[in-house]
Amino acid sequence: MATGPDYLPGSLRCLGLSLRFETPKDAPFLAALFASVRRPEFEGNGWPDDVRHAFLADQFRLQVAHYARYYADAAFLIVERQGVPIGRLYLHRGPREHRIVDISLLPETRNQGIGGALLDMACTEASRLGRLASIHVEKNNPAQRLYRRKGFVPAGESGPYWLMIRAPDQETAAEAHAEAGA
């Protein structure tokens, strides 16, 4: 990511992954990805399927508008495995911090080390530049366990979200282990 979406560390290339900039043609994939991430929150709430689908479509539209307004200069990247979209990584590189705006993967690609490798990539770049890495995460989102393992700590809250940050010199146990040659 230091030189754009074509640059990938070995940990991601070994997983058969690539990154590319998002295009308008990705809208159907992104809507489906959003729904796959958020749908579990609404299962069992008694809403008819058509109401739940309409609600998720509207929430997706609002999220797109929010990101366009507040993170217009972010890198909106599609994560692909062997040329097939499997997720997204939205990264805003600010003067003092790298904000991981969004990192989402399709359900069948989760828990395979991909999210962790993407986080490592963003954090390594931020550390190299002496910047914080930050992310907002819902308080009940199980992904915060991954963020904590990667050295992120809660630094504030806003409604249902934690702001989690990682200092530029933070090194996770896994990174220290790898650097020691073990």
C-alpha cells in the first residue's frame, strides 16, 4: 500500500490476494458485502425479508454517502482472491493517523488470516511514517478481539462505537515472534 494497491506484502500475496481501486461497477458487490456483514444483526427481529432487505439497502446507501463526504480522499480498495472480489479495505491516510475506515470480508473468507494481514499492512505503513493507526468498531463486534491482538486499545467512545488506536511503535506479539525468526 505504500505505492498503491499494486504493492502487497508477502503475507497477502501468499494468500493469493490482490488489491485494486474500487470502481462504480463494484456497487452490486459492495451492497451484497455490506448486507452480509450487517444481516446477522437483524435476523430474528421479526421483520419480513423485504423490509429487512430494504433497510439494509438504505443503510448501505447512507454509509456510501457518509464515506464520500468525510473520507473523500481515502483509498477505497477492493480485496480480491485470484481476481474475485472477497472484501474491501478503506484506508484514510491523514497527517497524524491512518484511519482504517472499513475492513469487511465475505463470510466464507473470514477467519483465514486475511483481515489480520490487511491490518498488519495498514499498521506497518502507519508505523513507518510515525503515525497512529485507528479504527472505529461497534462495542459488540467480535472483530475487536482481532484489533486487540494487533495492539489496538480503546481510546474513546461514540454511541455504540469504540475508537481504537495503535501507537506507531506498537509491536504485536506475533510480529515480534516473526522478526525473531521463530
